[in-house]
Amino acid sequence: MKIKKKISGVVVPMITPAHADLTVDTVSAERLVRYLVGYGAAPFVLGTTGESASVSRSEKLRLVQAAVQAAVQAAGGKSLVYAGISGNSVTDAIEDAHRYHDLGADVFVSTMASYYPADDEQMLRYFTMLADRLPAPLIIYNIPSTTHLSVPTEVADRLSAHPNIIGLKDSERDIRRLEHSIALWKDRADFSFLTGWAAQSLYAMQLGADGVVPGTGNLAPGLYTTICRETEEAETKEAAMLKAEGLSAIYQKGRSLSYALPVLKAMMSAYGLCKPEVLPPMYKLAEEEERMIRGSLTEQFPDLDRINSSGGAL
């Protein structure tokens, strides 16, 4: 029987809704949090999909506050709010975490400081220092595609002994690493493994992963809660995964991350979830491209209920 853990299920790396003046659109942020929580997903603000490296510290505070308020209203305090504190200054990360905690954030997520190359000992010392000084639990975030560093599973396992480090969110695309990580921690009641490799969400859950962190969950959280639900039929989960892959391909296929995110926001704007605005160095789509994406998407899926249903196909 699978161990029930506090950190589990669908954690959506939430986009950061923005205005054209580069400030955070808190009204859309609150709407999006309510949408995610309504489908049983938890919001993770200020991650990679949330353009965290491009959001000012003052605007980050406004976003966290809006997310917490909306989550409390939508779920009565039952939904955790995850907040990213990644950066290259450990003191900034600690200060930000305390501010976010004062606003109500429950769990912190951080990559390794990545401006300089780092070896195993430096990673151990960095995450230990961070965890020692945080007011709430920490999840280690491994994403070599942006940090150009890979946190070895051996390092993560040593860090898992720290009482304030409760999980690993792993976006590294290495199938053997995925399998090894799940086998290593699936029976640990105090440490969770969440995959950020959305294309392997179903496989990871079948192996015993604790949860998934899919960018496409911004648009279709219901598909991923179906994939993670233990009582769901296998065929239903497979149908949900196929649909999620199809939606992901619309904005990801043939595009790097900095070009994929503007398309994702354009797709979300088609359903009134946010504006298509992104933060520099990214820029929003040209009107004609945005019109084409919105048109083909809404023709196939006229409403969000169709998006989140595991029935049908792209």
C-alpha cells in the first residue's frame, strides 16, 4: 500500500499573470489559484514556469499574497501554497522565505545557486544552510536545463536526512534517474519525490512517485489530478495522459522554454485565465500568431470543462 504523504498529488508551477507595465496581475493570479484548487491541484508560485527570475522582489510579494488569499478562500486553508525562493544569494532567499511565510506560504522550493559551478560538498552546504534558516519546509528543485547543474541523487539522499528538507522536485530528463529516485524514496514517509518531467507523469506515478509538477497543469489541472488519483481506472489515466501530451505539444513542440511560455499564456488567455503578457527577455506573440493558436484551441475545446475532461482527444 502506498504511503500517504503530506507532499503529494498535483503541484502546478503557476504562470505569473502580468500586465503590460510588467506588474503582476493579482486579479488573474487569484482567479488562476481558485481554478487550480478547484481541480484538486496546489499552486507553486515563482518557479521556472512562473518566470521567477524576471519578477521583481516587490512584485513577488504581491503575487504570494494574492496566491495565499485565493487558496484560503477556495479551499479553506486545506491547499498548500508552494513558493519559489531560487536565486544566487542565500541571504536573499532566506529573507524572501520569511516574508512569504508571514504572508502564509507553506512550503519553499529552491534550486542550487547556479552562477558558479558547484560540486557535491558545495551543494550539501548550500541546501543545509538554507534549510537551517527557513521558517517552513524546503523542497530541493533540480532543473539542469536552466541552472546547468544537476543535483546528484546521492546528494539529495543525504540532504533528505535534514528535518526541514521534505522532498525533491526533479525536472531532469533522465529515465534511469527517475526510476532510481522513485525506488529510493517511495517508502520514505518523511520525503517526497515529485517529477517535473511532465511527459513521464503517468509512468512516474505508476512506479510510485508522490506527485507531479506539470506546466500544462496551468491549463488542464484536471487531467493531472486524474493521472494521480489512485482509484481511477488505468484506461482513464491513459486517456488523460494522451490529452495532456497533446496540449503540451501545442506550446512546447519545436520551441525552447523562452518561446514556449508566451504560447502557453496565449492559450490560457483564450479562456480568460490570464493576459498573454510575459516578462522580458520574453515577449508576447504577434497578434496573428496569437489569433491562430486561440482559434484552433477553442475550436477543439470551447470551454475549460472540455480541457480538463479525460474523454476525447486532440
